[in-house]
Amino acid sequence: MLKQSPWIVLLAIVWMSVAMSPRALARQPSEDAEMQRLLGLFDDLLRGASSQGTMTMTVKTKRFERTLSMQTWSKGTDKSLVRILEPVKEKGTATLKVGDKIWNYLPKVDRTIKVPGSMMGASWMGSHFTNDDLVAKIRYSEDFACSFDPATREPSVKELRIDCIPNEDVAVVWGKVSMLLDKASELPTQSMFYDDDDELVRTMKYENVRTMGGKRIPTVLTAIPAGEDGEFTRVEHSKLEFDIDISDRLFSLQSLKQ
């Protein structure tokens, strides 16, 4: 149920089509510039021209608990590859994303399977992520109309809240996304995802801020589905490099099997 690249994961300035609305006209230019800057930082927090890393994903549901160690590669927002390293019984299982298409490789049967459109909403690796989450390329600074919660603008409040509504032409399942940013670091601490009826569906927490790949980033992201006590999917980055040289050949069906 998450919307991340490949996770994970989770997270606008007002477009010209919205800029002439009464709400937009009421905003000061400096407020719009601040909104653009903060959302740009959020959009690019875990992104680069390319990236490579290792991470651990822990999934807990009412039925099971499992932990997977993975290696990940990405290039832009269109290409990503995830390969399982542990446990041994699942080693080599991999997922390739190119554009809006996804393939899974199953080493036990030496078979590559293209994920059909009807399965895009299905769980990925048993987690609270879906296949659709892996192909999402939204940017809050471009695809949403956002506004500050006035109450959190007060100097005494340590976290700033931004509420974002998707543009009509943006294909997302959320009716609203609200994020909390730590004012001191300008890093996210939490995002809340709501449906079209304004009911909370999922919460994403951002924790354990460290320097990786030259960036100060939250290295632990936890997705918590609403109404499912004790369930979560937690992604912990142990290594993450940005803007490195990665060949396009890595993101191929041939490479998926290697």
C-alpha cells in the first residue's frame, strides 16, 4: 500500500492551472517559494540521478513475520532493480522495473514473470508495498496542490504540516497526503495517506537520520496500515550511494537473472 521507489517508501507547489484560484491568490509569493523549496527537498530526499544500496525489509502481519536483505539499484525514476540476498531460500529472487512495467525472476524455477495489470495492486514480497507502488513516479512539487497548516506555522511548534491534494489528472489512489517536517532539519518525520473519504489508510514514519551518500537522510522508513494493530513494513538502509555510474544494461531481463 505504499508509494515508494523502489520503496519505499513515501512522499507541491501550486501549478499554473491552480495558481489563479482564490486560495492561491491569497498566498504570499514568499510562501509559495518556501513551499516549492520544501517539497523539492522532500521529492529528492532518497533520489538521485542514480543510486545503489543495500537494505533490510522487515514485514510483520497477523499471519507471519519475515526479514529480507536486498541489494538495490536505480536510475532516474524509470529504472530500478531489487535482488534478494537473504534468506538463502529466496536468494536471487529479483524484481525489475522499467517505466510502468515490472518483471519478477524466480530462481527456484528459473522463470521470469511479467506482472500483469490486474496484479499491480497485489502485495510485493508479502509486504505492505504493492507492485503499483514500485512504478509510482509522483512528485509532490508537481503533481499536487499543497498548503501549510496555519497552526503549525507558529514559532512554538516544532513540526510543520503540509496538506497535499492530487491534481485531477494525476493517477494516484490517495485523496490527500499530509506530511510533517521537522523545522530545524527540514526533514520529514511522518506522512499520512488518506482515501477520497478522508479516512486514514496508512502512516509512514521516517527515523534514524544519518549521513549516507553525502546526504542527511532518514535511513529507517516504517509503513503502518491503519486499523491493523501491530502490522508494519520497515525498510532499513545500511548503505546508499547517489549519482554513481550505472549502465542501462543492468536494467534488462538478461541482468535480472544474474
